Amino acid sequence: MPFPSDLEIASQASLKPLGEIAADAGIPAEMLEPYGAGAAKVSLDAVEAMADAGRRRARYVVVSAITPTPLGEGKTTTTVGLGQAFQHIGRSATIAIRQPSMGPTFGIKGGAAGGGYSQIVPMEHFNLHLTGDIHAISAAHNLIAAMLDAHIYHGNQRDIDIHNIAWRRVVDLNDRALRNIVIGLGKRFDGVPRQSGYDIAVASEIMAILALTTSLQDMRARIGRMVIAYDKRKNPVTAQDIQAAGAATVLMKEAIKPNLMQTLENTPALVHAGPFANIAHGNSSIIADMIAMKTGDYVITESGFGADIGAEKFFNIKSRVSGLQPNAVVLVATIRALKAHTGKYVIIPGKPIDPALKEENVADVQIGAANMIRHLENLKKFGVNPVVAVNVFADDTDKEIAAVREIALAAGATGVSVARHWAGGGAGAAELAEMIVSACDLPNDFRLLYPDDMAIQEKIETIAREIYRADGVDYAPGVQRKIRQFEAQGLRRLPICMAKTHLSLSDKPQLKGAPDGFRITVTDVRASAGAGFIYPLCGDVRTMPGLGRAPAAMNVDIDEDGKVVGLF
């Protein structure tokens, strides 16, 4: 019998009323705001109410991965499966993850609800709109863009340089035709013509703010600080300067509340924010984590893409802001990805996988494991205890798995688990949960990679040297001048949010494994003063993806009963 699709599995889920899920997690009933079937907003009052309740703080675990293939290696699935697993070993856990963008949902990679028997449900609700948070971000972002252009049209009192406008528009779909556009064409009353473009909505600075804010008033202040343009004397112009911050915050008033859902095994899941990790900081919200930390024994969250991107930003940006320090980290690896890191195989989304990747080849696993070793070395620089989870596929062999275990333990992993949560649900990750309990009990010496007062350029070069292992950093013309400008504006103490390919430890996706002897190229640098980080763009990284030849949207439809079909 063929294995059922994710949607077929999800449709058979036995959901509990969310009131029961909340009660089991200690979230007061009056803090829930139901939102259709299967989801509820959690009032911000829950942060203070649960902090005052005297409940013990949970252990904090972040799930990351080796450098993935374009297909992903099951990091969210592992996060969900691990969260479900704790009830199988007599513990409780809450999952805190990001909301998926409809870009990947309708593109190739798929959504981010997990997979198999380790999913957030209802999965179609999870992947399609949810409670409208991303639409609120789009509306708030584009309102600021409209007010900026109206300001210029109606006399430009701030003397804004139309050739130095940082604020583009956003839409939550992959649409390469919108990357570079010209606006204001037509007659005089149609606006001032200028070149602009679109980013995907999850790359909006407002999304980054949603994930890093700690209160409604903090969000209002951060939105006001966002630099949207520069005047002709090169002084920054903020959202507050054009009186757009208040209205934008009002549009975000409901989106700031985390969303409560559940897994197939009724584990509570807080779903909130969804910044990409290759072009943003790639982590779910601090507010969701603050609530989750008082709900059970363990909080399981995830960081986007490989540990060189999402986990590095989790430590250096999210933990720096929240003050919440992780007790352990899971590094997800697949035999498929390790073989791919030999550089011998090409994996293209939408095309059949090379049959050789499904054949036993211990030598390829050993060669490609250099990538896993590099990530383990990096994680240990932050003083956290790493556990490797081998997310197994049906074609993986015992000899290949044994090779991964031997190499990972020799490289400093505190444990290596064969995780079968995709097919077995929480029970398939029980061994992993036990290893996490042990890792959290070990001494922890969490530390950041660089201090606040280090110069911006030195921070960039520290990440490139210590995490990517680059020989150095090259800067495109004008980048170092912009860095000096940011420091003159008082932004020196901000952390760094590197934007680069997720397919390599370098800034070149074709460099697999653990490359050496390369240099990073910073093509541009931007200041996200509201979110609170400096944003260098490395190599050919894009803030608006494009659809492939056969996007997943081609398969999505409704049946004669009005039910969603074809969604994974």
C-alpha cells in the first residue's frame, strides 16, 4: 500500500478542542480568542499572567540542520515529531514554530506544517492564510509604501531622494516579474515615476519585528524606527517621520498575538511569525516562546535552513534580544543530504532524484559528513550541547546510519538518534527525546559569537571566518561607505543578519561539503533599524523568489465537496 499523503493523514486527525489543549498547557481560558476551526489567538496578557503563575520555566531546545538540499531535510517534521515524543517518555512539551509563507507552499518546497505522522493540524488551515498574520504584515508594509509615495507626490517636505529609497513593496507569493519595476507611470496625477520593486512578504522588516518584539508598545516603537528612505543630504527618513508608524501598528494589533494549534498527537503548538532564514533571521517569535516557556517541561522551536544561517541568527539575534538561552540543540541530518555534499549529485526540485542517491554508499556518507562535522564544530562555539537526529528515509541502510553515528560522536555530538517520526509519529522520536533530556542535564556554557560593541565590519568578518570558514570578505563598491554611514547613525551595536544562500556554507550554492579557500562577497548592506539588525547581502541572494516550471500550485484544487486536495 502506498504511504498516504500529508493531507490524507491530516484529514484523519482526531483533534481535541483547543480549550483542552490550552488547559493542559496552563494557558488560561480567558486568554484564548478562537479563530475558526482549529486555531486560536492567545492574548498578550498571557505573557504576564503565566509569568506570575509561578510555573517552572521549561528547558529550551532549538532544532537546526546540516546544509540542506533544495528539498529540505525534514527540520520542521523533526521539531513536531520531537514535541510529540515527550509524552511517550512521560514528559510534556510545547512546540513553537513559524507560519509558512504561501511562496514555498505554492512553489516547490511545500509548506512547513511538518509531514507524515508529525504534523501541525489542520494542515490546510496552517498552510493557507491561518489567521491572516502575513496579510496584516503585507497591508502594514504597503501602507507605509503608499504613504511614502504620497508624501513625495504632495510636495516632498522631507526632501526625500527618490533615488535612495529603501522601502519596497511586498506580496506573499513567488513572483520574479515584480523584483524590479517602475512605478508612477502615466499622467502627472498618477505619481512620481521611479524605479522600485517587490520583496516577498516574509522578507519585510515588519515580519522581522513581529518575531523579535516583546510587546505592542515595543512593536510601535520599532515600526517607528524603520528607515524607509534617505533625504538628499543622506539623512535617514523613518516611518515615524512621515507619520505612518501608528497606522501600520494598528494593522498589526491582532497579528502580534501568537496562534495556538495542535499536532496530530494533540501536543500544543504556538505558531507565530515566519521570517525566511536566508534573507531574514529565520526564527519564530519571542512572544510565543515567552508563553511556551511556562507551559510544560520542554519548549521545542526551530531555526530556518542550516545551522550556519538559522541557528547562528537564533543565538546571535533572537537570544540576544529575548535573554532566553537554549539548553540543547538538535542537528537534523539525512543520508541523502550527506551524500549530496560529496558534490557528485545534482538535486533539482520537481525532477526525479538520482537513483544512485538511494543506493548504499558508505564512502559517500563519510565524505559528505564533513558538512555535519563543520556544523557540530560551529554549534559548540556557542556553548550548547548538540544531538544529531538522523531523519531516516526508507532507502537508508544500517551501515550508512552507523557511519553517521560514529562520525558525529567523534565530532562532539552528545548523542545520535535514528529518528523515525515521519512514519512513526512521536513514538518514532522517543529515543531522540531521551537524548535531549540528557543533553539538557549536561553543563551549559551558552555564549554569543561577538560582543555588541564590535564594529559592524568586524562582526561581518567574524561570522564569515568563524561560521562559514571563509578566508576573508570582499565588499562591492559603496558597501563599506554605507557601513560607515550606519555607524555614524548610531547603529554600531546592532547584531548582524547575513543574507546568503542556504545551499552552501559559503555564498556560492555550488560549493558543497565543508569548503575552504573561498571568500565571501558582500554585494549590499542594509539597516533594519526597527528590527534591530544590520542586513548584509552576500553573493547572488534574492529577496523575491520565482516560481519553477511546475510549481506545487498546479496540483492544488478543491473537490466536489469543497475540500482542499493536492496540498502535499
